[in-house]
Amino acid sequence: MGVLKVLKEKSITNFMVYGIGQGFNLVTPLLVAPYLISVCGEDGFGKISTGLAISFLLIVIIDYGSDITGVKEVAVNRENKQKLEKTVGTAYIAKALLVTVVLAFMSILYLTIPYFSKEKELYLLALPILVGQFINPTWVFQGVENFKWITILNILSKVIYVAGVFCFIKTSNDYIYANLWWGLGMIIANTIAFLYLKNHYEISFKATSFNEVKEYLKDNFSIFSSQAVLSLQMYSPVILVKLFMGDAAAGMYAIVERIVVMFRTYILLFFNYVFPRVCYLLDTNAKKAIRFWKLFNGANFIFIAIAMLLLFVLSIPVVTYFKAESVNEISDLLRLGTAIPLTFALSAPLKQLILGWNYNRQYTRITMIMVVVNLTGIIAVMPFYKLQGVLVTFIVTEFVTGLLFLSVIKNRLKHVY
């Protein structure tokens, strides 16, 4: 009966609305990547992917944990206007300081460091992505479970990106503009959504003090640190592959990564959908929270398992779609990579509980240790096992991370029942 009650809630409707927008997020790379590879080549695609990976690493600094603690604070205090306004206002002022520092520092770095300066146009034109992320109000909409506006901004930003790529990238030298259109799409869509947020929820930034911003940066440092190292795990491999194996290998890895990360991104998006409700229910009714958690995450794992089986079987047609030259080699890598979303689909739900129950310190410690192990392993195995070694390292470390998360919360889970 409890399950039926959950199914009757607005959660299903919200999930369908949210799913439409996230579908654009997942499909967009599949539409754009073959075109970019055909126009810019695997080398050019490797460069684009490296620039995008660096931007995604820097996004973590801009977010500064708001995608975790901010969502939780908004979810718990959604009916308290004063606390909601304070949470949003403080976070945005802190983000403004962070994005200013990051833009200035990275601009200098791109212009002066030889590794970056030889492709400075590519990297500088990717900086609007950081501005777009600063404006991005998705974390607030997640907390109040306003999935309609998350869907609107996701669709709009991706439509702008796709239109920009297909209309303006016509020669191999145009690869430097690919990430610019990603950033412009974010800025336009997020600005519209931010204005709606400010007006609809009557958010004011005048009441926020310097001490509150300082306290925010101090309190969120732990979560920010863990998210930063997680981003290193997700986005630094393509940078390392480019550094040690060249642009062509980075392009091959980027194709596999683009396919696998599509499902990993889906799992993260699913996490973002379920997490606010899990936090809210854990704060009010732990048993109901666990029923909700098991229902949605169990169904999601079955979906991922079926999808990975199909991807394993159809790896050659999938790789062929991307118009790559080394079809068989990339296909073998893709088959191996299908294990990554499976392990991630096991660890991500446990992450919901470990954070929902405020085991932030343990989460940070586990995350940091496992990311260091992962990156060290990648560097160690790459000279001997090439790209296969990179993928196997990902699989092993993600599985072990899930086991460590479970060890932290297993007694709490027993207590619920």
C-alpha cells in the first residue's frame, strides 16, 4: 500500500517533466558529436573535449557545493521564505566572488602557460560556460521541485548550442567555437530562468552580509572539496590522455566517454531529481524515505542494466554512427566501458543516503581517497594498458566507493527497520 501511495504522488508527473528536459541533455551530445568529428576530425574533437573537460572542472568551483548542500537547504526550508531567501542570496553572492576570481586566473593561465597558450582561442572561448553556470538557478528549482523550469532552461540552452554548432562550425579550424556556443546557450537560458526565480520567489540579495558569505564559504568547503575531487575523477582522464597519448587518442577516448558519460550524466540527473525528496522525507519520515529511495533507484538500476546490455551488443553500430575511423578499436573500448554506468548506478543511490543523513565528513574522506586512488591508477596503468587500463581503473574504484558508502550507512539502514 505504501508503494501505491508513492506512485500516486506528484513524483511521477514531476519525473516525466524532468525527464523531457534531461532527454535533451543526453541526446544533444549524440547529435553534435558525429558532426564535429566529420568536420574537425578526431584530433579536433579531442581538443574540443579537452577544453570542455577543463570548463567542467572549473564549474565545481563556481557551484561550491550548492548542487548538494544548497539543494538540501532549499528542500528543507522551501516553506520558510526568510530562510529560503537567505540561502539563495548568500550562495549567489559567494558564486559572484568565485566566478570573478576564476575568470581572471584562468584568463592569465591560458595566455601565459605554453600548454594552454598554443590553443588559447579554444580555452578562452570556453569561459562563457563558467558565466552561464554562475547564473544557473537549477539547484534552487531542484530544491523546491520546480521541474518545469529546469526542463525549460535545459531545452533552450541545448537548442541554442546545437543551432550554433551546425550553423557556424563549417571548417576544421572552427573547432575553437564549439564550446563558445555551449556557454552562450547556458547564459541565455539561465538568465531567463534566473529572472523568473527572482520575481516568482521574490528573492532579494540586499539582506545578505559579508559575514554570511564568509560563513557560507567556510561551511561548504568540505562538500566543495569532495565535489572537486569527484570532478577530477570524471573530467581529468581526457586531459591526461591528451597529455600522455596525444590528440588522436584523446579523440578516441572522448568518443567512448561521450557515450558512457551520457548514461553517467543521466544517473547524476536522476540523483538530482530524487535527492531533494529523499532529504525531505528523511527529515520527516525515515521509513517512507527508504521506500521511496528503493522504489525509484531500484527501477532506475534495472533500466541502466538493460541499456548497458543493448549497448554492449550494438557497440559497433553505435561507434559507426559517430563517423570515427578506428571503429573496431573504439567498439572494444565501449564494450568494456558499459560496466562504468552499472557501478555508478549502485554507488549514486548510496550517496543520496550518506548525504541525506549528514555523513558529510565520511563522504568527503571516502571520495577524496578514492579519487586519488583512481587518478594514480590511471597514470600508473596508462603506459602499459593504454585506454583499456583507464576504463578498468574507473570500474574498480567506483565499485569500491559504493562498498565504502554502504559500510558507513549500513547500521543506520538497519535502525530504520
